[in-house]
Amino acid sequence: MSGSNAGRPVHLVGSAPYATAEEMFRAAAAHLGAHLRRLPDGEVGERDSWIKWQHARIGQSPQFRPVEVDPVYVPVAPYALVDGVASADDIELPDLGYTDAAIDSFKTFDRLTADGAIAPGVRFQVGLPTPLSVASIYVVPPSRTLFEQAYGRAMGKELERILAVIPADRLAIQWEAAVEFALLEGIMPGHPGADSVDGMTGRLAGLVDLVPAGVECGLHLCYGDSGHKHFCEPADTGHLVAVANGVSARARRAIDWVHMPVPKERDDDAYFAPLAGLALKPGCELYLGLVHTTGGIEGTRRRIAAAEKVVPEFGIATECGFGRRPPETIPALMQQHVEATGV
């Protein structure tokens, strides 16, 4: 990837602090256009805090009721199934909202591409959370298995509707796995089969295989970004590599990219060492989220140099989206990506 005239490619995880998708598209295209292969809409509006907006959607289901629990992992009451629900077939969920948002943003993306503001060949990127992430944050453990099944089916319907409107050769789907790593690190309670690498990679491979051929599909592996901090600091890339390898081995279709975070403090060999065992299939792009405002471009270059000792071919990104940053800081952050591409 680093041998092209444009240097290392750049990946945008998803969110950005803009009011509209058009603002996001224009800003990203203007600053990063030569380096982008895919372009998200910034997760504008009610989607600005990843899956927070799904809490209210779950509350519209007659099969769930809010409950008070201790300890509290989120500042809202999680849900439990009402009595009498014995199967995922009994659970009614509303439209999750991802389809409507994607179709609306794609209209703008399509217009800007036709006008030349977005380069030809750049795909429209849609980020979707794993059902396990939503279940683990907003549903109590005894109710998670059935909820995860029902939510997974609902997400599958959302994806089908997206595919019915947006051309396959212009679309990229990103499955976003964050809570999975909180479970692996043992800092959140899970449910049976959900807190092992095997359980997680099976789930993720199933999601990857929902995306048909012709549509790009990638993974965003995440340790959280609340207050620009991880929910815990990973010792190294070991869990990230284990999950990426497991999904790559089990998915029937190709994975087009995998994104992994790099903490701002880590420019040491130990953090990157497990990447030596990364076994992605040919054609899968690796993006490392090592661009940080902390330490500026020199800090980013140190992290790149450390990573290059193990995996010379990779693209660059931030750890997570831009969405929780002040808008005025985004141009400089995008410019740092350009400086770090190696052009």
C-alpha cells in the first residue's frame, strides 16, 4: 500500500463533528481526497455518539422494559425482556435507522461525486455496530442472547434495504467491534459464548458474510474513545490480531480492510510485536490508528516507524472517529494525515 504515488492510504473511521453529511464529504475530500478509498458521512445528527441513539429504539419494543442495575456501565437504564418472551421470534424491534441515514447521505455523496467534489472510485462507507456491542451495553445479561438474535435479524434487514438502493460497486460496509474487546479484557460481564475469541470471531465472520460480493467489507476493531481514552489500555496488539485472524479465517467472503487502534503513548516495539503473527488474506488492507494530536506529526512518525519494523505495508488513521473533537481542530488533524502518508 505504501508504494503508490499517493503514499500510504488514509482511512476515516466514521464520525466527525459536522452538522451535515455534505460538510463532512467536502472537508474530507478537500483535505484527503488523494489518499481516500472510502468516505463516511460523519455519522451526523442523532448518530453522533456511535450507538447511543439505539437505546431509544430498543425502548420502542414492547418486549423490553428498562431496569436499574448496579454497577452501571452507561448513564441510561439498560433493558430486560418482559415476562413470557421465550424466543427471538417473539421480539419486535422498530427500524433501527441505519438504512434511512445511509440512503439520505448517499444522495448527497452521489451528487458531490457527479459534481467532481468527490473523486471517481471513492466508495460510500457505512458503519454498522455489531449486535453483540449493542446487546452488551444496553441489555442486561440474562436477556442478551435473545436480544442479540433479534437485533442481528433487524440489522440484516437494514443491510438488505441499503443494498437495494446503493449500488454494490459504490458501497463499503464497516462492521464496528468495540465492546468485544471490553469482554476479552474482562472489564464487562458477557453472556455465554460471547467473551471468547472463538465466540466473537464466529459472530463477526457471520456479519462479514452478510455483505454480498461486489460490496467492500471491513472491520473497525476498537478499544473505545470516550473522552479520547480507551476503556482500558491494551498491553499490545495481541487481542486485535487474534480477532482479526479468526474472522479472516472463518469468513467465506474476502475482508477488504481491518482497522486497529494504537494508543498515543505507544511507539515501543512491544505494542506492535504481535502484528508479526497477523494472517490477513491477500488483498486485505491493514490500517493502524496511530495518528494523534498528542505529540503532533513527530509522535505519529515515531509510531509509524515502530510499526514498520513488523508490518511495513499499512495505511494510517486515527484510533476512532473525529466526532468527539472540536470542529476547529479537524483541518489540522486531516493535514497531519497528509504529512504522515509519506508523500
